[in-house]
Amino acid sequence: MFSFSRGAKRALVAGGALVIATVSVAAFAGSAATAAPKSSQRPAAASAPSAKVPRPVAVTVDPRTTAYLLLDLTSAVCAPHPSCISSLPAAAGLLAKARAVGATVIYSQTAAAGSEILPQVAPQPGDPVVTARADKFFGTDLDQILSSRGIKTLVVVGTAVNGAVLYTTFEANLHGYTVVVAEDGVSADSPFIMHYSLFQLLNEPGFTNTQNTPLTTNAVTLSNSKLVTFGASS
């Protein structure tokens, strides 16, 4: 019969615990090694359906009750972006049509210091100019200007399509205006942004025109500078 001192007993117990712990770790490692490896890659997401945007349509607007809005075509906002510069000929072409029949022309700009409206679409004396961020109705007298002139329809160009154009047209619909966006007169920094912004313009919450039916009341119609006619005289 062996007799162990108290200290020896403690050593044996500690050693046994160490052995058990070592065996347990080894067993866990072995089971982990034999388990089926898990992929570190995220599972592929289901592809989203493409948002289809109908082709632009021809519209004829009454110059007496239509305003042409040129949004943020300025040295601060437009000039640094080639896509915006490339939209200026279309915006200028529509401007010539609007002026030829005496339609109301309204400009917007931001509060950027030293910003000026670009000469390709320069305002004339008496043309209203509103200054705001993306929503040109917010904090300005734009609605008062339009209502005082009996305006019911807006033709809109400018930049960015996912900024001033999108927010101002939605607010215009909230105020009861019918809107035409000339898509060759708006711009974005990528084709993706342009495509989905045009889709959103036709699918604004509460003001949808998914089929792009011309001049749907209180909604947006997508057209282009060649397809917009200001009355019979343009």
C-alpha cells in the first residue's frame, strides 16, 4: 500500500488534469480536421430583375402654361463633369425652342461661392433664378413663381439626374405639376446611376407612369430634346 504526501497528491491531480486537457484538445483538433470544410465565400445572391426604362416619347406642351427648368447647369456643379457638359447642347436646343414661343424659363443654382450659370444656356434679364440644394422647391419661391404665371407643366433638364432633377420633379408632382424630363438634357456620373434614376422618375411613390404614357397628369414623362415641342410654333 503506497502512501503519498499531501503535496504529491496535489501534483498527481494536477498532472492528471493536464493529461485529460491535452487529450481533449487533441480529440477536438482531430474531429475538426475530419469535419467537412466550410467555404469562406459568401453564397451567391439571386440576381435582381433588370429595371426596364421605356423609350422616350414625343410630347407637345402649351407654351402658355409650361415652364422650362434648367437645374444647376453652373460652373460649380456642371462644369467639372464631362457627362454634364455633353448634355448642354440638348439643353440649349430646348432653350431656343422655349424662347421662340415665349415660354417661361427658370434657372436654379446652388449656394456655391462664385458659381455662375454656364454661357451655353445663359439666362436673359428677367428670367427667375432660385437657389437651393437638391429640391428646388424647398426654401424658395419656385412654387409661387409657377402658380403666379399659371404654369401647369414643367419641362426639366439639368444635373444631376439623381440629385436636383429627381428631387425637384418629385416635389413638383407633390405640388400638382405634370413634368417632362428630357433625358438627353440630364446627366449622371455613371450609366448605372442614369438608368436607375430614369427608372425612379417613372416610379415615384404615388406618382407612377411606368409605361411612360405621354403627359400623364401629375407624373413624369421621359422625352428628349428632339421630341419635345412647345406648341405649334416650335
